[in-house]
Amino acid sequence: MPAIEAIVIKNLTKKFGDLAAVDHVSFSVKQGEIFGLLGPNGAGKTTLIRLLSTLTRPTEGTATVAGYDISKEDSKVREHIGLVSEKMIMYDRLTAKENLKLFGKLYDIPNDVLEKRIYKLLKLVRMLKWKDAQIGTFSTGMKQRINVARGLLNMPGILFLDEPTLGLDPQSTSEIREFIKRVNIENKTTIILTTHMMIEADMLCDRIGIIDKGKIVALDTSENLKKILAGTDTKSIELEISNLTTNLLSLLRGLDCVKSIIQNNPTHIKIRAIGEEAFDSIIDTVRKNDGKIKSINDLEPTLEDVFLHITGHEVREQVSNRVKGQAPRHGFRTKSRIR
């Protein structure tokens, strides 16, 4: 029996003047799946979520959410969805429980049902012990947990999560990802997740749509997307060089085979290169310039590699994530070459 489609999108387009923020997008989302929209800021992820959650109207095209047309039956769509965005909509002077109660009233949830639901949701996001504390005293991670609970108040069949871990510390990020998995499994909730973090999409999503400049440029499972690189000359190499210098980095960047270099810390770099001779050229350059190699790893293809291969550029937030404390090397699966 084929899976029921929770969302069906056909040639959906949103223009702002001459700019197509969403450009003739078409795909469907199966009921009960976690579907990821992966791409940099400005790619069209948030605009697409705003279209599907009826916060803005399309310029062209159609979409149905939970079987209802987003333009003609927008009130019906809103009855079946929840939305959690990076912009948290809460009141600092109210307690966690009071905030949830206020939003529950907007959904016209009966008092007895609402009380039980708030208790259940606070327990789900592990915030029950802080139910009577003011939101203004919470950390960003704690606020986002309440934000997730708010998005679930109406027990939606479809939940939109727009960059839910943006700016969070690693522990809070891990906890929010755990909640996403739990909500999907326990409640059978269909989840549409936007992110620019490759590891997040890889960990959580059943399928991933890579979006760039308003267009879906690839859509498949993470495993199948990585197979795009099979048989190509694209390589990712991680090097630990104990005496890494700016001069050596410049020489490596100047190689024809090298497409990008990410410096993870003073001694570690990740190089993306193309060509059968790339590995030898890189190692020869390091050794000819007295670089002391402590380790070399061939990295298995990642979604970042796929994104670069398809779009020709990297996700621009890579550097800013590290500034915010995101662990840069998580998710790299390596095959050690020298140790």
C-alpha cells in the first residue's frame, strides 16, 4: 500500500519583485516522515515554510497540506499544523506554563484538556520542573524547548521546524534533535525541518531536499545523495600538520586540484579536491615545504561534499557555526591512512 502524502507541492513560486525566493518547486512529503530542507541562508527554506504554513501567499503554483489547499483553505491548513521558528514567540514575564496556556487558548483548547496537554508537553521537553519559572530567566536552549512545546499544543499532524537549533549550544542542540526524533516516533508526526547544518539533516531526516537559490537541486535519502559522488574524482582529505603555517595553507590553496580548505583548528585542515592525482599533489606539497604530517584521513562523502558538487559552492554558514561553538568535525566518518 503506497504511503499517504502529507504535503504535495506543484510548481510553487514566491517572487519579491524580480527575485524568485522560491522558484517553481515541486515535491511531496510522505505522512510520518522527517523531511529535511537543506541549504544556506537565503536559499529559500524559510520562504517555502512560510508558504506551506499559510503565512504568505504564492505568486504561482499550488500546494496541499494535510489535504487542504494553502491558498483556498488556509484556515483548515492551520488547524493541522504546528510551526517552530528560530524567532521564538513567547512572553518573558510569563512563566513557561502561562505562556503555553495563553497559546493553548488561541487554539480554543478546553481547560481540562489543555492542563493535561501542557503537563505532557513540558515533560516531553524536560521542562516540567521549570513550569512556574518566568521565561525571561531561561537560557536560549530552555526557551527553544518551550518553543517546541508551543508548536505541539494543538497536537498537529504536521510540524514545521524552521532552523530549530540555530544559535544553540551543543548540549541544547543535541536535546532538541532528540525531541524531534521522539515526537516523530511517538506521535507519528510528519516533520519538515529546515537547516543549513549537514550533520543535523544527516542524523534526522528520512529524505533531504537540497535547496539553492530558490530551487530544489537534489532530493533523496542521505545515503543516495552521497552516492552521487561515487565514481567521481571528488575527494575529501583531512590532514593534521603539527607545524601548519599560513604560507603552507596558501601553497595548498594554490594547487589546481584544491577546491576548498576548511581549517578546523591550528593543526587540522579538511581539503576538498578533484582529480586522480589530487592526493599525491597535496602530500607532495606539504612534504616539500617541510610540513610535519601527524595523520591523514580519507573522508567518506558527506552532504557538504554533495552540496559543493551540485551547487559549486559551500554552505556559507560553515564558519559562523564554528564561531557559535558548533563542533566542526562531528559526522566525519574516516578511514585512517597514516597514524
